[in-house]
Amino acid sequence: MQPALPHVLPAVESFYQSHARQVARGAERLGGPGLDAEDIVHEVFVIAWERGHTFRGDSSLSTWLFGITDRVVRHRRRKERWRRWLSGSADETAGHLASDGPDPLRLVERDEAAVAAYRVLDRLRERDRQVLILCELEELGAEEVAQLLGIRQANVRLRLHRARARFTQEYQRYMSRKFKGGPRP
């Protein structure tokens, strides 16, 4: 049975403040520009609150939260793929609606580059995608990534080397199709 809520709130708030930035960064990186990172963060902490009793302490809280974040993001990405497949993308279904915000060229270019990078990342195997995001975007060291993924540091370096090669190959394919007018990537 959980303790009375007023006694627990300071601990929950402290836990959230201590780890929210890390979870948000992971959600943004793993989810890419198409997912609502703030919503993912809230879902992660709801799950952590509900399943806190299952934390055995075999790993750090950061590792445990990363695992939850990774599963939530993968679930959301699967759900989004199904949604696009069943009803079209958000751009297709609501693309005719006017935007409230400004539309400067630099923001568009940055967003296009991010979309291109995440489209290429989405074509990679999940383990390649994870190691690239953690090492390249999050700029974590091999030791931290090894702990998060539960593998040896040597395997992190090997996976990263292979993932970089696969990413480069996929990116070249993506760009050649995009600029040659081939099938949409």
C-alpha cells in the first residue's frame, strides 16, 4: 500500500527535478522531432511512480529511467508508424491548416536536416540507432553507454563503428533518392 500522498509529494518532486532533464534529453534524442518529448517525460515518470517498487537497485536510477524512456519512445514510434500507415501523416491530415508560429528559413532548414537524420536513423536496426544517439547526440562516453545498454565497453565501440558506417551508407542512399527524384525516402 502506498503512503498518503501529502507525505510523498516532496520526495516525488525532488526525484522529478533530479532526473527530468536527463529523461527529457533522452526522449528528445530517441524520439526525434516527430514525438512530443514533454509528453514522453511525463509518461516515464508516471510509469516510474507506478513501478517504483520493482526497482531492485541492480543498476543506477539513471539506467532504470533510461530503460523506461527507451521503451516508451519505441512504443510511441511504433504507434506513430501505425497511425501514418492507417490514416496518413499529421502533415497529410492537417497540412492545410495555417500555422500560428513564424516560418523563418533557418528553422525550416534545421528541421529538414533533423528530419533527414531521423529518417535515416529510423532505417537502421534499433541497436545501431541507440548507440548512435547515445554516443553522437547525447555525447556519452563508452563507459556510460555500456552501463545503459548492459554491454561491455568494447562492444559499444564496435557497435558505434559499425553503426556509423551503416548510417553513412543509408544517408548517401537517402540523399541520392531525394535529389534524383527517385521514390520518396
